[in-house]
Amino acid sequence: MHKQHHVAVIMDCWQEKITEIKVENKPAAFPAFLLDIDKLVGEGLTPIFGLEDVGGYGRALAQFLTDHGQVVKEVNPALSAAERKSHVTTHKSDSWDAECVARILVNKLHSLPDAMPDDLYWSIQQLVTRRNGLVKAQGALKNQLHIQLSYHYPSYKKFFSEIDGKTAIAFWERYPSPSNLEGLHIEQLTDFLLEASNNTCSTKKASDILRLVKADGQTAKEYQDTRDFLVRSIVRDITFKKQEMRKVENALRELMRLLEYKLDSMPGIDLVTASALIAEIGDIRRFPNANKLARFAGIAPVYIGSGGKGKERKSKQGNRALHALFYNLAVQQVQVAKGSKLPRNPVFHAYYQCKLKEGKTKGQALVCIMRRLVNIIYGMMKHKTAYELPIINNQERVS
């Protein structure tokens, strides 16, 4: 599968190559490709398509084939890569890659998952990817703003709790350097901060800022106008990224509503986490049971042994993005509030403490929680049910 064209190798069940077809990656070329396949298929035979990429460049072809009632299997790129390396002479070309995919299709036909290119799940995945890109870009912009402000306001970290908060952004844009504060009275700065913060900032905040600026000394340099422009440019970009992120989250919220999942009923799962889970899992019907989902996420242990000796070890395979989501969710389940000292999820907190008493390390105990979370998330998605926090008594919490 490629951006401009796809290469298909037609192989029979004895792994003999019949022919090779090159097709353009555009919907107008797909009907002719299907007709070419029909000419090669004998009477009473059913063609089966194996696609290495059903979510990227190959998604349009996968959608076309499934819409026309064809059997389409998804071939993991790791399998075809292993097939290439299994030969004595290792080489790489489009034809050889396609032949390796065909070999995997023949050898592992019954274990390969069906390709289900659903537009709804794909759209959610794209929105999650877009949001992750915005978050990464915003982090880079914050670092740039830190660098610029360190030149202008040496004590800038004491001004506001967050450098990219609503009030802070408004302040940096209006006063990118101390030179813009010259001749400004404390009453004027107070009025500005009150308006920017919706009346949450006080005169004390304005007084503290002016005092810190005076204590920092003279920071004006040559080409100060250019330096001010840099701060304002970064601030405008941060503001734009935040606006885009809100729009992306609104679009996610609308699509998530169509799925009717109630994942956000569990403590620690918000819109962002729920959409990320769905983006990685996709249609839950791909997995016949929770064990398959756990293996897909790399949470299920794997047995390592030889000569009759061995033991189960933590898996380092599977979908690492989904593994990270379950890990972060497990950490949140056992967290305790700073003020009240009450656990966010008493059931999982008690289960975590029980595993620690059994002699497990904190990491091992978290893996146990991750495995239970897989069962719960699987059930919630399959049956579209909400999470109900079980009630436990004090004796159970202590034990």
C-alpha cells in the first residue's frame, strides 16, 4: 500500500505466484482492479484480500472491497516484516513486500482479523491524532515563550500560576516587556487584570507584578520592538492552538455521542481519555473476549520457557499506546486526594493494597489493576453500560 499506487500479488493456496497487478490509489481505479481479480478466479472459488495497511493509504481500498462484499483481512506489518527476514537473502521491493503479505494471508488466514474500516471510528481516530498534534505543538510554543520571557521578565514565574493561563496570555500580549509598563499606574494595571481574569485578580496582584519588575532591573536591549513582536507572535499562536483544541474536542464530543458509550462514568475517564481508548481499540466487536483485548494491549503475560522450565513474564509487545492509556488509568484509580485522603476509587485502592500485602511490587500491582480494567472497559463498550462503583464496608477496606 502506497500513497500513489498499490501493488497486489495474486497467489494460490499452494503459495504459487499467479500474477501481479498495480493499481492506482484512487476510487476510480478500484472497480477495474476488482474486475481483473474476477477474471483470475476460477468457478467456485472465493478471493480473499490481505491488506497490510487498512487505516492509512490502504483504507480507501479496504472500504471499497468491504462495501462490495469481499473478504478482507488485515495483515499486521510486523508479520510481513518477519516474513521478509525469514529468508536467506533479505531484500525489499513493492513486489516482494506484496508477496510476503500474500504468504502471511495463506499461512495465517484463520487467525488474521477482518478489516472493518468504519468511518465513525476512523474519524474519531483522526480527531484524536489532530488533538495530540495540537498538544505537542502547544508544548513547544510554551517552551519558546519561557525562553523569551526569561529575557524580559526574570521573575515572570512569580507573576501567574500558569504561563499560558487566560490572564497570563492577555498580560504577555499587552505587556510583552517591562518597557510597555513604563508610566503605568497600579490602578490601570489592576483594571486590566480584573477584566482579563473576570474579576479574580486583585490590586495585590498588580502591586506584586510592578514590584517584581522593579526588582529585576533594566532588561531592555537593542531591537526591543522585534523582541516584543516575538512574544506577541508566540502568544497569538498559543491562543490559536487553544481555540483549535476546543473545536476538535467539540467535534469529538459529537461523534462520541453517536456511539452511546458511557466510559466517562468511570472515575479518571474524561472525553479525552475515552476518545483515545476508542481510537486505539476501534470496534469492540473485533475482540471476541476481554482476553483478546488484553493481549492486543500487551497487558496479558506471556510464557517464556524451554526444556520444561519457564515462567510467565510481562509482555513488551502489543499496542503500546493502548497499554499507556490503561496504565495511566490504573494509576488514577489508586490515587488518594491530597486534602481528604480519600481514594478516588475505593474498590481499586483496596485491591491495590491487597496485592501489595501479597508481596507484589507496585508495578506488578498496577498490572493486576490494568488487567481488571480491561475486563471492565470491554464489558462497558460491548454492552454500552455505565460504571457503577461497588460499595465496600470499612472492614473490606482494611483487609
